[in-house]
Amino acid sequence: MIRQGGEGGREEGGRKKAMGGHRTARKPMGGAPTPGRPPLPHEAPLGAHVSVAGGLAKALERAEAIGATAIQIFTKQATRWAERDIDAAERRAWRAGVRRLGLRATTAHDSYLINAASPDPALWRRSVESYVREMRRCVALGLDFLVSHPGNAMGERAPGIERNAEAITEMLARVPGRTVLCLETTAGSGTALGCTFEELATIIELIPGRARRRVAVAADTCHLYAAGYDLVGDFDGVWARFDETLGLDRLRVMHLNDSRTPLGSRRDRHELIGEGTLGTAPFRRIMTDPRFARVAKIIETPKGDDHIAADSRMLALLRSLGR
């Protein structure tokens, strides 16, 4: 995503060992095309993280301007603890706008300040409460997904994993609804969790069965490559390992970003697609692979001075790679 990722955890032999053999069949996302046929170009969920400056209506205008069929937003200022509620008028206007644009997937990313793996009891509790408010806003808006980094352990990794799972379990219990929480793959910097498939699988396995049905994965191409998953030289191998460890049915969101840094750098530095160390080849594979046809694809690439022009160019490039 937009934040920096975290260092990887222990390796475990395969998805069944990491997750106790549990695998939940993926239900079609809200607004998804009919299962059993490839989505038409206008149905494929492809879009960008867009600014909400000026209000949620402005975010929808920006999505329309770039021809998006999917959208990702912040529901509040991502660098402040201050919370907000979604009032009835805002909720109605957003949902009507989503229907009018025919968006195939709607996504939010949580606050940068939330650290559900923190060993500090006060910060952990504050993070859980913010997590709850975040999910309430997503449910109120009818969003399909909430993307979240697994947090920084700030010490031993295993207790951080347990704290993260505990926070997610409490948050989902307190906020029922259809919005699915997607844990994002991270780049491998510092003590942040989630840069191995095995670590994500362990977090998910620690979440009780009913809540676990609302937990999935968001895979960021830049983060994967920085964490050592070679999407350039071993594309098929990377996704085979994902399927074995987590199950491709858990992949609901992809963040399509090139990387400024090389394979295994453990640094989260997004680049324009085709202008970084990944190049266009992995993105062509993603855009043409039927396994990913209905997965929400969101760009978080540099926007420069003209956000609309930059995002439009990237989305046009991705569509051309998919032909």
C-alpha cells in the first residue's frame, strides 16, 4: 500500500500446516460480474486510490474522470487520530454515486496510525477503537473491502501476530456487516508484520471461524517484489506458493505498483508501472490471467502534479496490457 511494509516471519510448510487446512470459498464481491464467464472490459474492477479532498463526492468525480471501475479511498485523514462518522445524507449520496458509476469494487485503506500488533497496551487499545470506527464507516458506505497492514510487532513477532489477530477478532465482532478486511502483504522493513504468506496465514488462522470468513488478503506487487517474491523471474511460482499457503480464494484486492528498488530490497518505494524494477511483464500476466479477472485491482503509483492525467495514463497502460 502507501505505507512501508514489515519484516517477514517464520516459514511453515504449506497452507494446511499454516492454516489448519481451513479454506473458505470466495463469494463474489459486491457488484461483481456473473460468475462463470470472464468479466467484460467495462466490468473488470480496475481503478486507483483517489483523494477525498473536498468530500466523498469529489472522490467519485475523480474516479469517473480516470474511467475507474474500482476505487480506493481513506474514510478520514490517515495521519490523525481524529475520527468521524458517516451521516445519513453522506451515506445515501455515496451509495447512489457508486451505483451511477457502476463501480465493480469499493475499497478503503485504514489509518496509518493503527497498530494492532503493538505491545503498548494503551496504543493497542487506541488502535482497536480506531479500527472499529474505521470498519463502521466502511459498513455505512457499503464498501466491499477494508485494506489494512498487519502492524508493527515492536519486538518479538509471535506475540505481535497474536495481538493482531485478537484486535481483528474484537473489531469484527463489534462491527457486523459485509465489508471484508483484507490484510496487505508488506515489503519487509523493520518489525512490521506480513511480508511472508506464512505469516499472514498464521494471523488468519488465529481468528475464530465465523470472523475468519470476513478476512482476506490484498497483494501489493511492489511489496511482494521488495519482500523477495520474484514476480519477474518466477511469476507462476509466486502464485503457486500463495495458493498453497493462503488459497487464491482469499485474494480479493491487488495493489498494482512498480518498484523503485530491486528484488528483496525490503524497501517500499512505489514507481510508475513499466518504469521500475518490475517492468511491464508481471502486470501483463496479472491483467491476462483468468484467476485474477474478478480481483479488485488498484494503482497507488506516483501522481505528480496532475493526478487525473497520471492515473489515467497508468490505467490505460494496464488495459492495453490486458488485451
